[in-house]
Amino acid sequence: MAATIRTITPEDASGFFRTIRAVFLDPPGPTDRRAEFWLEHMRPDLSRAWGAFDGGTCVGSFRTLPFELTVPGGGTVPADGVTAVTVAPTHRRQGLLTGLMGEGLRAAADRGDAVSILIAAEWRIYGRFGYGPATEDAVWEVDTRRAAAAAPAGAVEAVEIAELRKLAPAVYDAARRQRPGGIDRPEPRWDYDYGLAHPEGEQPEWAGRAVLHRDPAGEVDGYLRWHADGTWEGMLPTGTLHVDELVTTSREAYADLWRFVLGVDLIATVRAGERPVDEPLPYLLADGRAARQVQRWDRLWLRVLDVPAALGARGYLSPGRVVLEVVDPAGYAAGRFALDAGPDGADCRPTTEAADLTLPAAALGAAYLGGTRLRTLAAAGLVDEHRPGAVERADRLLVGDQVPFCPLHF
């Protein structure tokens, strides 16, 4: 009998998590307590969680979260955040992923979400569903002995995690609005992410230390979460400090928190993951080469669901007009649209005019936040130009003034 797809009930939660753990290669173990914690503490909207069921067994999972996504120009759009996407190894190649994705996209479009976003486990999975890689992440490492960073110039204060939990949300919310790609953090995530709540019998998600930065008026404008591995070789300290979260709303807080990190005793290496690719960090150091970008990869994948709403909501650095033909077999973004935009605003609407260029929904999603250049996609053969200069004109319109970055894994 073919598997069926439906929204899950509280009684399905343990099996739902069992499937997720198996597909993501987590060690086998009981899932009842994790399911209970998820239902009681994380308070999921089960109308946004689907399972594929073979008889009474969950063999696939799919869930979405409501997000507010910051776009170029500082505006926001409602975004459908896709997560927990799995199909059991025993049920691959049976159309379950297509079915689960179809349920999620239909629901998002019906809600009026302008875009859908996700973090892809594998590159080749989601392009066929209209998603393109819109942001990148990097891992940075700093040799503290070569860095010779200055001491913090402002007020840096160590605090307990419970105190940080009270003060961090306002800073995070302000910071995520300053850069395209930022998303809000669901309220139940704060206690879980900070190790203040966790399933019974399991270790906290995080344990470490916290630091605040205050501006001259005493207001918190940045915070840092970190932990360290203390190691020694031949009576020489070789410890590694891990930057787990560094969020700021001012240049002063950014500089001072990095200077604090680089001045912690007994640390030879600072390692910071899930960071922007364009960190100003090297320019804070006496030797900028002490900071190295050791890994870099795609982060947030984006799919446009409502082209006029999405393109009309973001800002544009220069004036221009272009007619786009968007190819989308699923239909959500399909059509021909005239975009007339500039620094004073934008208007995007369906049109019967001849198209200047044609591109798939995945290419539009990749370019939407301004980080992936349309001319790069055209060079890869993903954009067809029908009018000379159209790619260059559209590229100038869509490029942003900041490299987009998503600060939250979901």
C-alpha cells in the first residue's frame, strides 16, 4: 500500500522524531521525551507539520515555521521556513518528498507568504522545487598570537546566561533588521538555544559563557556567547575559543566583542562558525592574515512564491525597468512581470509586454536578496537574454548594498 501524507497529531510526534533521527544519522534512542518536550515547550503549530505514513509508521517528515525575512532596503516579507524534511531510506524514490513539498508550498501560498526559505542538507535536492542559494556562511579562525588585537575600548560585562536571556532578544531583533537575510527568532527557541530548557534526560543544546557590550548611555548594543576547549602542549596553552553567537547593533560593539574574544587568556585559536563571509574582523587586527576563512558554503535557500509582493517589498539602489519571464512548473511564481524600481520604491505587476529575459524560479530566488549576482547566473546559462543589455540592467537592479546573511539555523 502506498504511503499517505497528512498533518500530524500529538500522538504522531514520537514517530515523527524517530524518522528525523534516523535520516539525519543520529544514534538510535527513545524519542518519547523529546516529543513531549517539543509539544509542551516548543509549542509547534501542527497544522504546519506533515508526515508520510506507511500504515501506522511515519516514514517521512516535513515542517514549516513562520518567519519575517529582512530584504534589501530594510523592509520585510512573510517567509515560510521549511525544516525537518526527511524520507526514510526504505521509502525513497516513491514521490514522498515531492508530495510533502507540494503540501507545504500550497499551504504557504494560501497563507500569502511571499517567499519560502530553507537550509539545504544537500545542494542538489531543492533546485527542482524552485529554491536557489541566496546567502552564504563562513567559518573563521584566528591565530591569537599573531592577531595582536587591541583591548576593548568600551564597556564589556560578563553575565549569567539567565540574564543574557532577558536582554538578548531586543538586540537580536534590532540586528536582524539591519541586514538582508535576517529572520526573527521564535520565542520558544531562546530557552532551548541557551541551554535553559531541554528534554528530560538529555544534555542542554548549549553550555558556555556570555558577555554583554553597553554603549556610552549604558544600553546593551551587543552580546556574545562562547565556550572554550582548554588544552596544553609542553606546558604551553593551546586552547580554542568557540564563538557560538556574536550579535551587535553598532560598530563599536562589534569591535569590542571581537577584541574581548581575542584577549582571553590561554587561548591560541579562536574559531567562529556560521558567520558572514564579509566579516570586517581582519581589519581589527595588527596582522589581518591571522584571521582566515577556513570554510564557506551556501546557507539560506529561497523560493519566490508571490513575485509582485516579493519584488515590490525590497529596495533598489538605482532606477531601472525590466520585464521578467519566470519559469515555474509548480505555478506559484510563473508568469511575466514588469519591474519598475528605484531608490524611491518599486512596482511589480503582471504584464503582456515582451520579456527582456527569462529565468527559472530557482534563479530568481538565488538573486532575490542581492547577494547572488544575476550576471553570474547568466554566465552559468541559467538566464536567457532576449534584449541586449537586459541581464546587466536586471543585475544592477537586484544587487544589494550589503552581503545577505542569515544568523539563525532552523
